[in-house]
Amino acid sequence: MKKADSKKTVHFLDPPYYEQDSMYKERGVTPKDVCDMARKMKGQVIITYNDHPEVRKSCRGMKQRKISSRYTLSSNSNNKKSKELLIIKG
């Protein structure tokens, strides 16, 4: 992100969902890490995240919009409805 960042850049982040994916524990990435990095960028940052209190707290100060979504990629998802956050910085 840092290497490609400019005022004209749009970064799109789709991190593993908080407390729903083991990648956070394995790699030590938290919503605070993601949102802190987004705040440092010169360009616009768009993040999709699961709607979780820790995510909302970590991304405070950025625009947050609740959206409805369906999980359809996994064969086990059964087209499950979910609430997600669309977070925008810039």
C-alpha cells in the first residue's frame, strides 16, 4: 500500500473477518492495524469488514455504513445473509 500510495490512489481492502477467521491469530493482524494503516494513506481507502463492535471502534472517525450481503462463495454457506460494514477513509 505504501509503495503505490498517492492522492489519486484508491485502495480496496477486504481483510479476513474479525473473530471469524484464524488468519488474525496466525498473522497478528487486528482491525486496529488495518484501520491505522488506512489512516496513514494519502489516497482513498475502502474497507469491507464484518459488523463487529471491535471493528467499529477501531475504525472510528472514518465513514461507516452498514450493508447487507450474502455469502455465496463457499459451498457450505447456503447463501447466508450477513451484515457487513463498508468503511471509507478519504
